[in-house]
Amino acid sequence: MQQLDRQLDRDLETLSASKTSWAGLPLERKIAMLLAVQRNVHAVAPEWAHAATRAKGLMPGSPLAGEEWLSGPWAVLYSLTRYLRTLGAIQRTGKVELPAMRVRSDGRTVLDVFPHDAYDRMLLSGVRAQVWMRPSIMPEDVRGNAASFYRRTAPIGKVALILGAGNISSIAPLDVLYKMVCDGAVCMLKMNPVNDYLTPIFERALAPFVEAGFLRFARGGADAGAYLCGHSLVDEIHITGSEGTHNAIAFGAALHKPITSELGNVSPTIVVPGPWTDRDLQFQAENIATQKAHNAGFNCVASQVLVLPQEWEHTPELLMRVAQVFAKMEQRPEYYPGATQRRTSLAGAGTPARTIVHVDPGDVDNPAFSTEAFCGVLACVEMPGSIEQYTRDAIRFSNDRLHGTLGANLIVHPQTMRRYTELIDDAIATLRYGCIAVNAWTGVGFFLAETPWGAYPGHTLEAAGSGIGVVHNSYLLEQTEKSIVYAPFTPFPRSIFSGEFTLLPRPPWFVTNAMAAQVGRALCDFEIARTPGSALKVASLALRG
């Protein structure tokens, strides 16, 4: 350990010596460095995706390898494109070019952050995203506060320790990019041991930062993490992981340092009753199954509690179809440590890796409501009442009974949305979650760099909940409240006849998409060369999924 400590000391000394240089680096040089990183990420993308596919035990040629393309190199390439767009605007005009804004009747300022251009409208047709600001933040405040770091005349550098997660492979590099671009910090990245196999790949992908002394990597276990947290040269800490890990750090030697975090939650998926067809039931069953089974359930916003209307005639059929999707999926190992024990505690010994358990919503002590499963267990809750009463009760249950505030999903038929406009709008406004997905999955909010990613504001070091602060956030907004992501209820071509008029087929993030790996690779190529030809390649592959 002493040898490791000496190496960490040397690395932190390098970062400390270079932090002011990075903070004050001219924009043209930062942009050039980000462009070089983008080229490197694209170069290592196949190795990165294949390494993650092997590490997670997927079968050779599995379509589920698309998860590793999309949630690995593509997510980073996508973010780099958006950060470059923002920094380019600041270089040209001195400020961020913000999207359209409006003020809701409740006083919240809303920004329409996605789609941005014709490529967005083509490749994710029908997907849109908003950022809601905190109450009392007016459009002039948004414009005045965005990218505040870049208005400082003599920015002070700092060293940020990034404690990366072990589940989604892009989390650690995305956290590094956010700290470097938004906060002007140099970074020490401590890789989670579960993902340590990616360290050599990341060192090559992020080599321009490493070579300039702006980034260093730390390997090792909890002892190395503890040493770094307490080190005098570390100015601040960002954690992606569990609330227990956060508390161990926050109430240890590092208590005096600023800490931001993303800590997961018990994510609800609320189904609003409506006039669903047989094909609607099948498509939404695949949507719900994806929310649970993506990455084998090892996601901070994996759906954990499925809330269903007790008196809806389609509830039994929808549940049966979700179970059928689970049963037909490729069998995959529970690669994340402790998964089997967590599954046993929630569903009992001997249950399948992907399983549905029925839970009484009045069972206040049930661990499904208070403990992040981080496995393949989906708890199902049925609640009575008319559509109005059920929806309000489901929102109240999600806000008050379930642990955490990171992400919530809402599934509602377009006809229902049009008929009950106020009810659905009130549901979205009332949900206290950092990201809300309507007919989508909050994982899409993670992938879209335009949407700030983090818990609903209000948590503290003493009660961290789902965390403090945000990452991603390519418009560099301040004082955000939550992000809303919308997707079509029906895929193309049925969407044309449902009145949604979108061209999105089965989304590439669905666990049932047979072309996900090919689409993921094509998206990586598109981000490095955004041309009509590369976009058409993505679209043609997507239509076959």
C-alpha cells in the first residue's frame, strides 16, 4: 500500500500543479483537446464495447451487445459533440446558445433542449426532452447563470476526485468530462474494481488529458479510495454509487470537502389506464421489460416498482406479457457483486434472475420500497380507483413511499393524454424526481447530454437520498429542478395511424431489438462524422430492429 500511496501522491501533485492551467486554458485549446478525445474514443469504441460484452457474460453475437455500444462509447461521443457545440458557441459569442424557453402557468421556466437539429429529428424521431428550472428561476436568470465558469476573469483551478461506478461503462468518463468542461476541474478518476478492466482503454481514449497532466487514473480497492478522499490535494469529490458509500465518505475524513453524488433510487413505472390495443400491450411490455432488464437490472434507474391500475381490464394481460419478454430473453449472468443475495432477500431463494413479485402497497416495511434492488426483481403494485384517483394516488405513493428521487417512468396512451391533459401535466409537475420519462425510460435521460442528470434537488450530506448536484448537462445550466423525456407511445409505422406522426421504430435501447449492436456501432460512426450518409445508415439499420 505504501508504494501505491506514493504513486497517488505523485499523481495528485501533477494534477495540483496543472489545475490553474486547465482552468484558464483558452477555449480554442480546450476545444482542440476535446476533438482529439472524441477521435480517440471512436478509435477504441469496438475494443471498449467488446470488452464490456465479455465482462458481462453476453453470448457471442448477442443483440444485447448493443447495450454496451450505446451506454458505453456512444454515450461519451454524444456528450462530446454537445459539449463541443456549447464551447464553440461561447467562443463565438461569449455565451451559451440556449434553446427555446417559456414560463409555465405554475411559474417554472422550461427549456426545450431536444431535439436540436434535423439529425436529432431523424434519428430519434418523436423523442423530445425538456429541462424544468427551479421555482422563481426566470428566463433572464437562466441566461445570466448558464456556463458561469466561463465568465470568470481569473478562474481558480481545483482537483476533483471522481469515484466511478461499476455498472454502466460510460459513467466514469462522463463524470470526468462534466467536471472538466462545466467546473474547470482537473480529475483523479478512481475506477470501481468491477470496471477496472476498462482502465487501459480509458487511458487511451482520454490520452490528451493524461498527457497534459489534467487527468490521472487510480486503481485499487476501498483502501485506495479512502486514501484519496482524505488527501489534502483533493479539493472536491464526486461519487456515483450507493448511499452507504456516500455516507462512509461524507462522515469520514473528507467531510470538510464539497461532495456531489448520484446514488440511485427505487424507480417507479406508473401505468395510466387507457384504450390500449393488443399491439400496444406487447410494445409497452417490451418497454417495461427493458426498464428492468437492461444491463441485467444493474442500473441506478432500473424500474423496481411497477404501479398498475387494479380495475383496468388490461392489467393481467400486460403483466403476463412482461413475464413472457423476461422468459424469452437471453439468459445472462448476474455479474454485479451481491446480486444473488439481493434477489433472494426481495423475492426468495431459487427465484429466476428476472422475476416479478406482487407487493401490497400498504406494506410499508417491504424492502422493495426502501432498498435499491440492483438485480432482476420487479415488484408489482396494484392500486384501485378511477383514472383520476388512481393516478393521483400512484404519484403520491411514488413520492412518499419509495426511496430516492433519481428517476420515474410514466406510461400513458396518447388519447388518454389528450383527454386528461391537466391530470397528466399535474402528475409530471408533482413527481419529485430528477428525471421523468413519459412513454420512455429514464435511461434515455442519462444518454441525452442535454438533460441534467441527478436527483431531485433538496438532498443534503446528512440525508443524501439519490444524491446532490448534477452531471452531463451540456448547456451548463444552473438551478435545474428536473428533466422530462418524452417518446412515442407506438412505434413506426403504427405511430402514423395513432396520430403521433413519428418515424421511430422499436427503439435501439429495447432489450428486444435484434439490431441494437449494429445500430449502436453506426451511431458511434455518426457522431464522429455527422453526415447525411452516416445518418441514413443508422436509420436503415434501426428500421430492421
